[in-house]
Amino acid sequence: MCGIFGIVDLRDGLEPGCTLLERMGHVISHRGPDDQGTYFGQGIAMGMRRLSIIDVSGGHQPIANEDETVWLVLNGEIYNFQELRHELEAQGHRFRTHTDTEVIVHLYEKDGLNFIKRLRGMFALALWDTKRRRLVIGRDRVGEKPLYVWRGSGRLLFASELKSILQAEDIPRRLNLAALEEYLALGYVPAPLTLLEGIEKVLPGHYLVIENNLILDQEYWEVPFGEAQKHSEEEWIESIRETLSETVRMQIVSDVPLGAFLSGGVDSSSIVAAMASMTGNRVKTYSIGYEGEHSYYNELRYAKVVAQAFGTDHHEIIVRPNVAELLPKLIWHLDEPIADSACLTTFLVSKLARESVTVILSGVGGDELFGGYRRYLGNSLHRAYRFLPGPVRLRWLPSILNRIPQDRHSLWKDYARYAAAFVKTAQLDAVIRYRSYVTLFSPDSQRELLQQSNTREQNGASSTLHKYFNRCTEKDDLNRIIYADIKTSLPDDLLALTDRMSMAASIECRAPLVDYKLLELASRMPSSMKVRGFHLKYLFKKAVAPWLPPEILRRKKRGFGAPVGSWLRKDLRSLVQELLSESQVRTRGLFEWSAIERVISDHEQERRDHTDHLFALIALEIWCRTYLDEQPRHEETVGSGSVRGQN
């Protein structure tokens, strides 16, 4: 795991200076505290910060081929590197190291630009071909590893993190209003947008070729949704077990200590079960929990059941973090705000794990692949809902639910929240209904929230989400929905925060459930194998049932979040009052104070659960202070006096 960065001169082919490159590397040193390296050539300068995982002593980067005509920096891991190395050695290629990185330069010699299609792993890379003066930069298929680019003034800059590019002081910092609308709609900024004009994310499954002053954006992989394949349940189950076992086996290869996050949910428990069957040593597992009034979020009981079942070396911590102090640090690491409280828990459990391991496996992604979210029950609920009498559906239920307190930190209030969201949109088309479930600020709310000078001629709905729904040719509604999630919330919310929060603790996080072979398998499955009636993850649970304790299979799903909604009403009220005060809102000049005031009041009185809305607004204001108002500095200087609230 590393951070990569570089500068390309697009006009004169001059060698870029070293001062900017040094700053670009220094600001992301948390991604690679073990080693660093740079390469300078005609028209190119690139570098890396390395967290040593494979071939710890010999895997220095940048790395070159035999005659040093091809140079590479890599962030991530190539899981099939041993297979590729054997193939290349048989064809006469000579290797200097045992690292996975070196495989890529030889693969490029052999296959040209098609090399990237042979890689199985999580990666962002930059490859420089000195003969052709060609730069290739690209990301893995699903978007586990980040990559940002900026083009202007005859230069192209690229980096693993946005803050690295911003070390170039001549890059303007203007808020991207299109990205702001997407953020308000979704709670994250979907690729290729960023919140800063001129800086973009490279799309997952894409690479850029910079050659002869031209920039070509090429898609090399797409989620293969289409006509579902017909197999028996037993055949699908066997395929899932085989592919998952193969994926975990490839991802436990490491020359440094390795462990697993364990929430006690089906996904993380399945990863631990597979690891335990393959390793001769006890698997190290890590869990986080809450107590007292926040015990609704505590999953330690289930994690202990799994840890005991597989005899793991289990570590757990009960936390009550100083969120007001922690948030500026986390927003700095995130590069862009994400309205997902999982960033808190992921960072804290990553810090715990880093005390004893350098690599961690996570169960992230299983819900998207195999149908695990409650929001995927929309069609099943709708079929049952149609049998209710018209007056009940259209008048009584909406009226009753409008009066019931809503809060995600209480079981019954949380059910009321979900019921209200469903009833409000029950008469709509399945796709439109789903889009309303995942929309943060509705189009009407955005029109009330945004000051007139900051609005554009759009309807406030996510155009990115709309694009992917239109792009998917799958006729089945649920598979279209899952496709859209895989293209948006998976890479730009879950995988983004997983990468940044684990890297903030200098630990490599691997996600076996988003291996592209497993994803392709899931995409060929009929939706009835994912959600059947009111049973989520129908087939996946059957596949892993022999591995797991029955209690884990039967438990109700909980998100990997934190009790932020409760904190916002109590411990974090002072933070809300400071960051979202009338004077601060007017000074920032983005939003109408009356709309903000209404959101705060409704949440405090439990008339509505506005946890995500308030978290999104707070995170955005902290981001504006960090990335718009001042130069993104090194991590050690972040958060000193930037907010005053206490938790």
C-alpha cells in the first residue's frame, strides 16, 4: 500500500522541479511511512510513499524493467502476481525483486495497454514509457484505490489524494457547484467530480493515456449485468463458496502481520471463517463497540460469538470518542466530506488493529453484491402494500407515521423512519422510489437550502445516479438498483472512506467481497437469488451457512456506524451551534439560514431523523475551512483549534 503522485509537462517536455514533488509526497506520508522514492525524466516527475507489505526489503519504488525504459509507481496490491510472474519468467523476463509491483512493468512490455486487464487486485498506478514518452495512469475495476488528476497551465498532476495535488499553489480553489449538488443529493461526491473545480477522480475501471499532448480516457472493464444465467441453487452456492475461498486465499498473502475486522455480521464473519480454515495460526480479529445509552450500536456480543467459534486472537474496544476534536482530522484525510458515520468507526478500529497488524481484511461490499440492504426490500414491500385498502394506504398510514417520532438509535423509531420513507414513495416507479431512498436532500429541500446564487438549472436530483440507471440494460429492477450502487455509493462512499480511514492509521485494508471475479459472479445471478420475499442475501447466507454459527445468520442487520444522531442532540450540540450558526451560515454564503434552522429544530425535537443531513452539513463546513479557506497542511497540524465543540 502506498501513496503515488506525479507531474507531467504537457507542452515543452521539460523535467519538472523537485520542490513541488517533495511537498506532494510529504503531505500523504501517512499512506507510506516505511519508504519513499522518486523518478525524474524528460517531461515527467513521479514519486511514491510506501507501506511495505510484499518483499519488505526489496520492493522499493519507482520500479523499472530490465533496460529502465519503463518506470512504475503503484498504490495497492496485485493478488495474482505470482501466477503472472511464472508466466513472464517462462517467456524470458528477468526479475530483480519478489514484489508484486515488478510484474506490471514486464506485463506492459508483453501486452502493451492491455496489461491492466490482466491485473487482479486493488490498485492505482502510474506507468511511464520513456521511449514513447507515454504516461498511463489507472484505477482498479471497482474503485478500491483512489486517483485524482488536475490539468491546466500546460501540466497534468496526479495523486492518490486531493491534498497532494493542492500542494501546487497556483491551482485555484473554487467550489464546484455541480459537485455540491451531487453531495447534497447523495451525501458523497461521485466520480469523476470533486468539490473543487478542475480536479477530477479517475473513474473505476478506467485508465488515462497521456501521449503527444493528448489525453485519452479509456474504460477497460464494466460490471457485466445483462441476461441472468440459469443455474440451480446448489450450483450457485458452490460457485459462491469456491470463488470466495479463492479470493480470501489470494488476499491473505502478506510478508507482514495480518488480521480481520469483525463486526459479527454475515460478511465479516464469513471472511474470518474462510481465513481460519486456511491459516495455521490464530486469526487476529478487531471489533469496536459502544455502551450505555448507545448500546443499540454495540455489536461486540455477536463478534465474540464468531471469535469464540473460530478461536481467533480477538481484540475489542469500547469507545466514546471526542468527535468534535476528531472530525477535522478525519475530514482532512477523507479529501472530500462523506456523510457516513462509518468513517468514525472505521478509523477507530483501524487504529486499534494497527497496534498489532499491518494488513486487515474487511467485509465491505457484500451488501451491494448479494442484496443485503433493507432498501432492497422495496419491491417485496410494495407487493404486500398493494393489498391494503386505498384509504389506509393514502390517508391513514401517512397521517399516523407523520406523528410518530423518528430516530435511528431506537429500534421502533428506526422502523418508523423506514416505514415513513416507504409510504411516502409507495406509488412511484420502483427505480424512482429507490432513488428517493438514497437521496439525502430531496430536490425540494435543495431548492430551499441553496442560496439562489448557488443554484444551477437542475432539479436537485443526482444526475450521476440517473445516468447509471439509464446505462444499465438489465430489465430486472433490483439488479438495476444494485448496478447503480456498485457504480456510485460503493466506490465513492464505502470504499473511499475505507481507504482513507485505514490509510489514516497507516494500515492496508483489503476487501475480498469486491474482488472482480466475485462481483462478476454475483452480477450473473438472478435477483431472486439475492432477495427472496423479505429475506435479504438469500443465497449468500445459504452458501456460508455451514461456516457460521446460526446466531449470526439469524441476527438483524446493523450498519457499521456510530450514534451520531444522539450525539448531535446532546454532546455535539455546541459543535452544531458553532459550525451551523446563523452568522457562520451567512458568512459561508452557500445556504439559506431558515432551511438550516428548520433541519436542526426538527432533529432535536425528533420530528424527523436528520442525522445524515446535519452530519453532511457539518462535514461540509469543516471541509470548507480546511480545503477552501487555507492550504491543506500535514496531518500533525490539522484540527488544532479549528472547532471548539466538545463531546
